[in-house]
Amino acid sequence: MFNNILIIGLGLIGGSILQGIIDNRLADNLYAIDFDKSVIDNAIDDKLITNGDNELLTLARTDVLKDCECIIIAVPAFAVKNILEQIKTAISHKLLPSDVIISDTASTKGNILKDAFAVFGKLPPNLVLAHPIAGAEKSGFMARNGALFKSHKLIICPHDFNHQNTVDKIATLWQALGASVDFMPADKHDEVLALTSHLPHLLSYALTFQLAKDEESLNIFRYAGGGFRDFSRISASSPIMWHDIFLANKQAVLKGLDNYQTILNQLKSAIENDNSDDLLETFEIAKNAREHFGRLLVEKEKLKNSS
């Protein structure tokens, strides 16, 4: 699909993109940037990448990126602006092609659009925002999985000035990695993800923090059941990444948190007043919704196994 691709950030997502591109033979040459130089050195030693460095401009000055066709940025949200600034500098010095496709994997999109406008003075037509709805409990390059995105949703958030061919190329790349591609405006993406991903992570962190601060935390964790195990699993995710997500998507997260707090207060009142009807109604609605979601998951798994 591409002759030369640069991946910036070799954590779980960036590393899995790299491995997926290799497994599916989607590029001739792969280059990488990671702030941890040892990760780059290992990737070069294992012949996973052609070249790499811990600084974009340092690598670009070797002229190896002058024919780069696609850059995928897979770093925490607040690190993206600095990367975009380095890309702009490299383009202005003709170390990168001016039409290189720039894409990302961030869980928030509004802040990326603002950063891109601030850096470039406009929204570049070759900037395609994308977000893979996939992850794993373990993080880091060694946890990479080339099949991580198979049968998972990938949301692309086109902006008004996008070149359609660049959007199509990124969509095709993700489809080749096994993802199911959907399109959504950036503001809608941030609202939806605040409720379905960001808020659950916040609540998981909060409950796990509450139990960890308890004087009896050792016994609590020892005797915790499957419910706590399943709910707390996502609080093992990268603190830096989620710190950036919550602050970058502040308004949508706060709105979701306010609505959730209202429901908690209603449940608290129902328990205090022995209001069985309200409790049962809330639980029945939630149960039916989860069963519907469960059926969707089953269909998704069937599709994944058949592909």
C-alpha cells in the first residue's frame, strides 16, 4: 500500500500497527520514532524497522524520510502538538514531502484539530484523524499484537478540508489491518467516547483507588470477586495516556460525569428509602441494555472468527 511509512510512538497501539503492517506486507520500508531509544534499537536489531530514532528531526536530517508517504502518530494526546510542530519544521526544510499523509490514533479529536490549526495556521488537507477502538490490559511495545485491530471499530473523523484520496488511503490501511471503518464528526466522536470509554476508565480508576487507600486493602484485593476483577482491569492502563485523555476531552467527560452523578444520587435515595420499584426499574433497564450489547459482541466475535 505504501513504500515508506513512519510510526511515531511504539507503545501497544503503535507497536501493533507496526506489527500488523509487517504481517500483512503493507509497506516496503518502516521507520519509527519513540522517546525510549532502547525500543528503537531493539526494533532495528530485530529487523522490524528500516531505521528509527528518538527524535523526528534527527531522523529526518538523515534524508531517509524525504520519500515518506504516511506518518501515523501514536502518542498521548498532549504530546501530539509537539510532533506536529516537528513535522511542520521537517516539511519546511524539505526533509518530508509536503503532501505526506499525517494520521493519528488519539482517543480525543477536538484537541488534535485545535493543535493542528495552531501549528499549521490551517487544517492540512492531508491530516486524517483516526481512532482504533481496541486495546489490551498490557501496554508497551513488547505487548504488540498484529491482529489487535481485527474486527474492531476504527473511527475516522474527516474535517472539511480533507483531500478525499488521503481519507480513502487511511481507511484502506486500517481495513487491511482487519478493522471495521466508520466515519464520524470529531465533536460527535468525543461525545460518544466520553461515555463509552473515558467515563468507564475514570470510574475504574476511582474505585480501584478507593480500595487501594483502604487500610484493609490487602484482604479486600485477596477476596475480591470477578466483578471487581473485570471492572478494575481497565485501571491498569497507562496513567499518562488517560491523564491526557481526561483533560483533552474535559467538557464531554464532565458532562457525562454529572449525568452519572445524578443517577448515583437517585440510586442512593432509592436505597435509603427502600424504594424497590425504582431500584428494580433501573436494574431491569440496565440488564436489558447489557444483554443487547452482549448479543452484539457475540455477532462481532462470530465475524472475527469467520474472517
